[in-house]
Amino acid sequence: MPNNFALGNETLWSRRQLLKLGLVGAGVAGAGVLWQNLSAGSKTLVRVPPISTNTPSDAITPMKVLRDFDYGTVKKENGRTVREFRLTAGTSVIQLNTAVSYNIWDLNGRIPGPTLRAKQGERVRVLFLNKAGHSHSLHFHGIHTSEMDGIRPVSNGSVAIYEFDAEPYGVHLYHCHIEPVTRHISKGLYGMFIIDPPKPRPMADEIVLVMGGYDVNEDKRNEYYAFNGLPNYYMDNPIRIYQNQLVRLYVLNLIEYESAVTFHLHANFFDVYRYGMSLAASEKTDVITMGIAERHILEFAFRYPGKYMFHPHQDWIAEEGCMGQFDVISEKDNQNIPKSS
Ligand SMILES: [Cu+2]
């Protein structure tokens, strides 16, 4: 789905800028929804609970980041599918707790940036507009030419275009690559980049979790940690999922200043698809170690209803905000919803 709480790309990109780039034209909007329908080839129903009405409506709401995938604008060029994404770097202030606010760099008004999604073999074009008052860039993990590697500074007010083939399929990432990279990442310029395999994975409740850290006093150590931008958010606002529903977590570690962290899920075990680069799980475990920029697909279903924590097993990191919980809703409470096959 298009990310519906971003600032609105069209308002950020002036028509003049787009004309200059030769990019004014009607794309096929809403392709994400269509794609989701098409990929529902099997009769399996995916049950996703509605977001609680108590969810706070902050400018950056991790509850929306969870299941928000940006499929871009689809175009056909010389018979080939091109997915065009627009990312604008800006500045905003987030509340790390009731007492501490922090100036971040954001992408389309959010941290992490939009979860970009394409299918293997498509062409990806990313239009990057820097309005963050400082030179930045976007470096994508993947296979591309040297010109598209995103290490050259894009000065404030200017635009860069990154274009490459979507390959190989897997869970990847993008981030600013301007030195000091640790600072540019930890202040918010990063996001997930998913390339789907040619044959879609089975339907599941798909959820994105990006781990990050905040070095508020610039001593090269993090004082706060978070899943999807805000410390302790999913502890205070548990992620609702259904009992016995297959959940597919896309997990990325972008905690700077720590060589590695783990991801641990309570009361369950998950199948691991390392880097999302295979269709068969490599192992089953309940704790997995992830270095910086490592990412995996983790799949599971909960047998029993109730609340279950997830967090790095470096407990000081969990205690400083990288902590959340799933609220598994009993099937009994959802008699009207058909059971997935
Ligand atoms: Cu930067």
C-alpha cells in the first residue's frame, strides 16, 4: 500500500523539478493493492487485526510503519516494468520519552524510511530529493553500477536518481552513505528494501521491524534504542496478531555502535530465511544474532493467545527501548473470521 501518512510526495516535489528530470507523466498508482491481490494466488486467507483505536496519532507512528509497503509507481518502458520511488530527506523532531526530544533526519516524514518493495527482475528508479539541510545520499544494498552506488554527496536542495535492476530477491536495505556514516544512519536515514522472488511467498501477515539506536549526546554510544523509530512503542502498544496465523517478520538491524545484537521471541520458535534469499528455511530457533545491516525473514504462528515479548537478548538494549510485544488474539474471539487453511 502507498504510505498513507507520508507528507505527500507531490507536495514536496515541485512540478518543475520533475519536468527537469523528464518524469512528469501518469504512472499506474495503487499498484501495491493490485499486486497484493494478484499474489493471493492460493485460497489462503490472511487475517490481520485492525489497529487499535487507542493508537496514538503521532507524526511518526510505528503502528503504521509495521505493515506499510511502498510499491512505488509502476511504469512500462520498452516493455519492461519500472517501479519509480520518491524519497525526500527532511528534518523532524521525535519524542524519545516524555522528557527527551531529538532532532532526526527523516525520509518522507518517517523513521525508518518507507519499506520499498519490488519484484526480482524489475527495474527500480529512486528519485532522491534532499531537503534535510545537509549533504546526504542513498546507498542501496544490491547489484548495480558504480555510478548508482550512492556514495556521492547530494547537496541540500538537489536531486539524485538511482536506477538499477531489482536483484537478487531478498530483504535488503538502503541508507545514507555520507561520513560519518554511523551518525547519518543513527539520525534516521535508512529503510528496508524488499525484493520479492519471482514466485511469491505464501500469504502471511507481513510485518516490518527495523532496530535502531539513538546517540543523543554524541558520545558514540546509544542512549536509546527502538523498533521502527520510537523507544518502547510496541511495549506500550502491542502488535495485534491472530492465533495460528502465519506471521512473516522482516527484521533489519541498524543499531550503530554495537557490533551485533540478537532478536529473541518469547514462547515460540521461528523459521529463519537468512537475508530472505531462499524459499526454504535454514533453521528454527528463538534467538538469532544480527550484525549491523544484517536482516532476515522470520516466520512463526502463535499456538496460544496472550501477550509475548520480543527484544534483543542484550538486555540493556531492550531496557533502553528496543522492546515490544505481540498481542495474540484468540480464535474464539474471531468466530466470524474464517480459519486460514
Ligand atoms: Cu546523510
